[in-house]
Amino acid sequence: MTAATGATGANGTALIAVQLELTPAALDGGDALARHVEDAAGAAVAAAPAAAHRLLVFPEATGHLVPLALGPAAARRARTLADAMAALALRRPARVARGALAARGRSLGHAVLHAVLPATDAWMRQAFAAIARRHAATVVAGSHLCVTAGGVVNRSYTFAPDGQLVATTDKVNLVPFVEDDREGGLGLRAGDPARVPVVDCGWGRLATVICYDGFCEPHTEGERWQPVVPRVDAAGADVLANPAANPWPWQLGWLHAAPGERVLRHEQWRREGLPASLARCAHARWGVTAHLVARVLDLRFEGASEILRRDGDGVHVVARADAHARGGSVAAVADLGHTTARAARAASAPPESTESTESTEPTP
């Protein structure tokens, strides 16, 4: 599944969202996963329109499953995430013991994360720097869990076309009951919205807003939530990269809907997610959302990647994936000097304004 749209030109930038699909087979070792991610990047670049510059955006949580690939086969054979974590702990008990000290006794899960995540960080740096060099592209490397002095964060790296790391972004808003410290959550450390970088890439200014950071309002009442998009917009971002990993059914009712409210997850994404945030921007004109698709252990992720453009008529979907439950890519060429793009579509849903609340989500 690919979709490409846009106008070619000497000054254009190809904005490419890689809808990465992760399967148990893709996680059969670190080298196998590296090949799988590179194959997805190569296919996305081949399907994209020609342009002077490229931006490749990978999904949030691309690196969350790297410990499985780097760990023992027993972890990959596990039925649940909890069982996989136990298998990882048994593989390196001494390292987990040191991790428990670093995690300051928070939980066995945090001890395991402190033990395995340094290798994940090294893998992410190596794999995505290589992709940036190979495709002469600016690469937003999705996100991965990373150990810092203050705790475990959900972190995204941006690499320049020469493979140099040029930006580090930590997720600010933690998904309630999933990433925060409420029951069932990972207990991650939240990033500082004032430290979300805006990078001058030569072809334009880029900011990364990781999944929930692209939203214009919180999912639940009383949670710690801070707006991120208005800050990077005020800082002059032209393009908003939005790596995403949606753990709820894309075409079913929204879990956190208000009492009496009937809204599907993908409808709620349009009303409150990056389309709504971009509509409120004064400077940023383009948004690139790359969704993760995965069925691994007891984890499920799905969503439809898309390229958004804001102009005088509102925010429009320039390209959208034609399925929410399988891999592929979407792309558009942006003339950031004139913020225009013409369509030459292939295998994608028709363009639409995101101001509509009607469902147009196709069935895979």
C-alpha cells in the first residue's frame, strides 16, 4: 500500500510517512529488523515523487520492540509483553540487578528497561543514521524508550542526510494509563515542552511532535497535559513530523469519549489530533503523520498515515494511506516557499478537508 502525490520541482521537498508494519518475523534478530526497516524506507522512497530534498518520518514506538529483536528467542515466543519482559530478565540477571539499582526500586519492569534500553538506543542510532545516508534524507526515527538520568523517556531522533544526529525530542504528554504513572502505565518521565527543538533543515524548519503531543486537548480530565504544537509553531516550524502509535481500534468507539458521546477513534483523531492542531497554527503549513501497524505479543497498533497541508481554506488531507492495518507509505511534494502541492495520486483515499467530522475511513 503506497500513495504518492505532489508536484516535482528543483526546490521541492518530498514529505514521506512510512507506515511501518512490525510482525514477529521482522523481529527475528537485530539484523533482520534492520533489513525490514530499510526495506520499508527503500520502498517508500521509490514510491515517492521526485524532489530536491526528502523527509522520511517513521512511526512512534518503532524502537519499543527492538529489545525483542535483540533479546533471546524465548522473549519473541512469549504470548504477552509481561512474559517477554520476564524472558529478557532471565537472559541477563546481573544486568537487570544493576538496572534495579538505577531504577531506584520502582518495579521489575523498570529494572529490565534499564538493563536492555542502552542497546536499543545504539541500534536506533546506527540503523536510522544509515537510512539517512543511504537515501540522502532527513529522517525522523519514530521513537524508542530511552534511559536518562531522570528516568525512562519516549524519545525521537532526527538525522540529517549525512547521518548526523541533529535533534532529540522527548515526548511531553504521556498517554493516560499507558505511558504515565497511573495503574497499568509504564511510568515514563515527561519531556519539557520548552525543550522541543525546531531544526533548520535547509529546505525548511522541522519540529517533531510525538503522537499525543500533536493533539490540541487532553484525552482525560485532570491529567498532566501541556500544548506543544503552539510552541513549535511560534518558534517558526514549517513542517510538523508526527510519529504515531495508536493502541486502540481505529474504527471502533473512542475509549475516553465523554458520557453520551458517540465518536470513533479515527474521528476523534481528526477533531483533536494533528489536523485540529495544524488548523490553529499561524506559521506551520504541513503535517506528516506516520502510524505504526503491529500485532506482536498482546500488543496491537493501527492507524492511517497522512500528509496534511494548511492553507487559506483550512487544513486538507493531501495524501492518506488506504488502509489502517497494513504497512506502506504516503508522500507529497511540498514547495515550502509557496506551500503548494498538486495531486497525482495512486492507491489512496481522495483528498478531503479535515474540517469535516464525517467518517471517510476506508476498510482494509
